[in-house]
Amino acid sequence: MEVMNDVKKVVLGPARCGLDLGDGSERAEYVNQDYILNRLGRPHRNIGIMYTYYPKDQQWPQRISEACKDMEIHFQWDYPYDDYFPYRGGPDGNTEGEPFTLMRDIRKHGQDVALTLTIDCSLEEEYLRQIARELKPFGRMRLRINHECCGDWFTHNQRFSYQEVADFFVRFANIVKEEAPNIKVVFCGGAVMDLEAKDSPVQYEEEFREAYAVADIWSNDCYLALHYGWPFDICEKGGDSYSVTPVAPFFERLNRTSQRLTAVNYGVRKPFVISEFNADGDVTGPRRQGKAIRQFVEKLKQEDAEWFDGFSMYQFRDRGRLGLEVEDPNNPDVGIEQPIMKDYKEILKDPFFLPQLTVGEPAAYPVLMRWGGSEDAEGIALEIPLEGTPEFFEITFEEPLNLMLELNGRWFYKAPETTTIDLMPAFFEDTAEPGTVMTLKIFAPPASGENDPEQGEDWDVNYYVQMNKEPQLRIRYEAVQEI
């Protein structure tokens, strides 16, 4: 076993621009975070999941495509309510099923939850307060209510007017702020569509004015290329079921939208995100999909726009071509890596999108670690001198702690019941010169995925863990025996 020279405190802070990831929707199933972390090598700021809640409908709580599997439909949103996974909480539900199992998985792996919820705008206050209370233990999550509400495809726009959708958002958002102020509420409305006019309004600006004012974050769902007719037609050149927007006007629309919303909101600017973003491989072809994404990333870095808070790659695995992986049609549990995966992994390593890791003052065991979220946490850093590139590099913990570890840019997860983690993947692509000192950073997200109300007044935004014993390292620089 090796001895670490120094133990110091380390602070996890936000990246210049956040990277989020969609995981599951009407187009694919949820993929567990162990798999995603091992494929991508680092966690995301937020993991987006999509659910729907129409508890008064006769088909509820079935997923609507299963309840109406014999129904003739010609568009993804022709069902009685949205074909997302059913939200199983609420007054007559519980928190043992979805989405709570997924939210726990996300938070255990050092990420925050971004929950999209399409919901019946006629629901009484008791439903909304119950949902807010159920979500409160999940820390600094984001809640996106009835997204893409400038359109006409979702059930909330088909059953209610734009003004009614906006009024419901304000009502629900205010309840969330009362019951769970740790949750940031996201309003996903429209955009400035006319880039020629000087003072062009945002779509349904007057109806949505109060919603923009009460929201914590402004959002738009937009794609450089999208086959919106999927899966009911084949995307072919010259067809009318796809769209393409070049990078320059795409970025300018976002910029103008943020500026306009700031003006409408009496000069108060709020963070702006793209909650769904990609270039659909059905349109670009899978080999060129990543090129479009990288062009947008270069534009972001060039502009260094303070108003832009981040984008969410939609999504990890997809039954169409909107994923880093495509779901194997023979086995939905298997993903087929797409060329865009390589491009996206390079983006994940770009300093512009990397969370800040700041090593500070010395620490000593026992050490108290604080987890506020993916952009605010305090852990420990262990300085490890190396004689060269290891052949074996393992760390062992005696205590049943839930941990996230970072070494040489590679992140690892340790579940409470796991004792030893193999850190060698941190050296699969990089070598280490003799005398190199590497810093292993360790953080402690909540083991259950939920914050603990018994930990004090700040329990809803912070989670605390004490590490009492120093972990042990096994580092070897030669094979046990070469063949």
C-alpha cells in the first residue's frame, strides 16, 4: 500500500458553460448512470429525464402508448396525453417508483436532476403541493414545467390556451418556491423568429410575460437539424418533415431571444439554456452529425456569452438518430455507438465545459465533506507522487461511503458497498513521467440520492458526510509477470 503525501480540501465549482445530458424520453429508455459514466468518463451538470402527469385521465397511470397501443396515430403526440413515462407520485401515488428511482441514481453519481414534467393544467393545488414536497429532498434540481409551450403538439397546448398554460406555470412555480425553494423552475417558451426586425418579439410574448418573470431559468428547445416526422416517415432530401438551421442564425436567434426577454423582464436577465440540443443524424447523416455540434461549440467559445448557461445533449441513447448511441433494434438494452460519441467526448474534455476543481488548504482526518450539487461541493484532494505510468492503480476504502473520484481528468464512482476501485482507466490514454504528482479528488454525494432533513437547517441544499479513515492505494509499475 502507498502513502499519500498530503491531504487538502478541494472545491468543486461551475464550468464556464454547463453540459447537461438527456437520458430517456418518448424516443428511448433510461440508461443507468454507471454505464454512462464509464462510456463518457465524466459526470454531467444535470441529467434530464421526461415524465408526464395526467392523473384524472381514464388511462392513467399507464404509459399512453401502451394503454392505446391499438390506436391509429400519425404523429408522436396524437395520443390522449403525452407519451412520456408516467410520474408515479402525487396525492394517490408514492415515491418508490419512477421518476424517483432514476433521480436517486442520478444524484448518487454526482449529478443534479433536470426533471421535465408535462402536467394537466386543471389540477388543484393539493396535487401541485404534493409534487413539490416529493421533489424537495433531491437538492438543487431543475423542474421544467410544460415545455415547448409555444407549440401545438403537446397535450397542454391542445387542451388549454397559451394564456392558461402560462397562468398554470406561474401558479405551479409559486407553489414550488413556497414548498421547495431549493428547486430552480425552468420556463421553456418561444424565441425571436424574425431576425430582420429590430425589436422583434418572442413568440406569445404577452401571454408568457409573467411566466418569464417568475421563472428562475429561461429555456428553448432547438436543433441544428431535426427530423420532426420521426418515426412516422422516412427523412429524404426534399421532404417536408425535417428542418435545418445554420450555426450563425441559430446562435443569433438565441442571443436575440435572451436580449428580448431581458427587456421584457424590466432589464433583469436570467440564465438561458437549451434544454434539448442536437443535429439529427436522420438529416445530416451519422458521419457528419458531430461536425455540426462542434461548429456550434466553437461559436459558443468565440462569443463567450455570459447570458448562456449551457446546453443539454438530447440524448444519450435514442431509437432514432438523436443519440450518442442508437438503440439496437434487436435488444433495447444494447446501445450502438455513433460517430458523434467521439466528438462529444472531446467536447466533454474542453476546459470551457469542465467544472472547476480548486485545491485549497490542508485537511486532516476525520474530514467533513459537503455536497451541494454538481456545481458546488467540498471534498478532499490527495497528492500522489508517481514513479512513472502505473500498471496497477487501485484505491481501497474501509468505510461504506458513496463517493465520486477524479484522477487525471477521469471520473469514477464508488457505491457504499464497494471497497476497491480500479483507477487504471485514468492512464489508458495518457502516460505519466517519473516525478509526476497527481491529485486525486474525492467528493461524497448522498448515498441514497436524497438529502437528509435531520442534517440541519440547510438540509435541502447541502448534504454532509464525514470520512474518518485514510483510503489505501495499491500502485505497481510492473506487470506481475510478462508473457
